[in-house]
Amino acid sequence: MTTASTNNISSNSAISGGNVTNDGGATVTARGVCYSTSQNPTLSDSYTSDGSGMGSFISNISGLNPSTTYYVRAYGTNSIGTAYGNEESFTTTSGFACDNSLTINHIAGKVAPVSKTVTYSTVETDLTGSNKCWITQNLGAEHQATSATDDTEASAGWYWQFNRKQGYKHDGTTRTPNTNWITSINENTDWQSNNDPCLSLLGSGWRIPTRYEWENTDLNGGWDNLNETFSSILKLHASGRLNYIDGSIEERGFYGNLFSITQNDNELGFSLYYYTGTCNVGASLKSYAFPIRCIKD
């Protein structure tokens, strides 16, 4: 038995595995890894079950504690007994604290429209009715907006059509990527997690808010206009939108929209909207492209 090196280590999970190189003349009926916070773990400790037979295997270890050192050994069992591989150790990460900044190296592709490194400020607030972690700038924005009517591309970030993975940058003249625009979206579905740019770009746990989270946030924030959304802890400003007809930029510096994951019907999705005279949650065409704010439980 040999134990594989551990990788993909997070605050609560890791990937290990091993290789059965000799079955000792009897069929291997169970294999996996044992793990513990004490050295020389055995099947009396926590373990995974990863098939049977000879050869290499991968073990997904979950339910771990943050900032903790674990010891892991591969095992294989046949009719004669259980053999263990060499011991490996790893330490889980501390996990993300909401009062920390989050630095992401975005790579242009099917989600991010351009490559750049962004440091997101975060804040914990109970505006939704329970404590959530939020980024305090739009997804893809280089920094937090400087005013309620900040009309710069750097503060606006990127734009997404409802339930579409691809984001768009708009510098005021050119949209990137400048692909054929989706002028109509007609599908009976909320925003699906495999298309959620928050999850794709920021990582596990991050997501787009629901309609009801935006409604509670608006209500608990007491927002009635653009100045009040910006003066809030979330710093929501007039980042504009991309027109549903051709993807051109409009209302940047005057109007704000932020999509939720919740649809109204086949053609409309719920979003928070705000400008000089109002702030509310309503239904907008899914073929508009709005900025995104991300939330984490």
C-alpha cells in the first residue's frame, strides 16, 4: 500500500488516495484512507470507502475542522486482514472570515470577460434578516464606487443576462466579448447554480441573492432612493445596465439594477432597482444584463 500526497486542501476538506500494488494473494474487498488528528490512524478512526481491487484510487475527505493538522494513511482489506500505507499529514486552511478582503485572479473565458486581479472588500450584515457576508463592490469591479452616481467602468464591474454564465465588460463604447447579443430569453427556470458567476468566480459558498433577500435588504435598509443605497453598508451605486436589444450601455451614473436568482416568469427575472426617486424589487426582462452582487451564508 502507498498513500498519495494530499491536495486541494480547504478549511473543511481535502483530496487524498492511495495505490494497492500487491493484494497478497487474496482479493482486496475494501480500500480507502483513514484519517485522524492523531498519528497512525486506523479503521477505528474516520475513514473513506473507495472501491475494491488493485490499483490507484482517489479519496475525498470532508467534514474537517479549520486550521487543524490531520494524519492520513491508505488502507486495503482482504480476507487475510488490513494493510496500511505510509503516513502523510496536512493542515486545513483557516477558512474565509467576512472581515477579510478577498483577492481573486480572474481569467478571461466563459465567465469573466477579461483577465485581471481584483481585491474585493467584504462586510457581514443582517439586512436580509440573518447574518450574511457580502462583497461591497460589484462583481468584476476594480474597487468600490466613489459616489452614488459614479459612472466609471472600473466601479461598475461586469454585467450578466439572467441565468447566463458569460459576463460582459462595457467601457462606454465597446462591449467585451462583442459576440452576438441574446435579444430574448424565454425559459422557465430560476438562475441555476452551474451558471452562477459568484460561485464560478469567487468560489464555494458565494452566490447571487434571492428575490426575498433583496426585498428584506431593501426593507431593513429603509432605502427610498439611490443616495440611501449608496450610503448603506453595501455601497450600491448607479452602475447602469446593458440594453436588452443590442447590449449597449445605458443609465450608468443614473440608474442601478442588481439581479436576483429568482425568476418572475419565462421572460422576466426579479432584480433590485434604484434611482433618484425610488428603490424597490421588481421584474425585468431576462435579456437585460445587470451587475451582480455576491452573498455568502
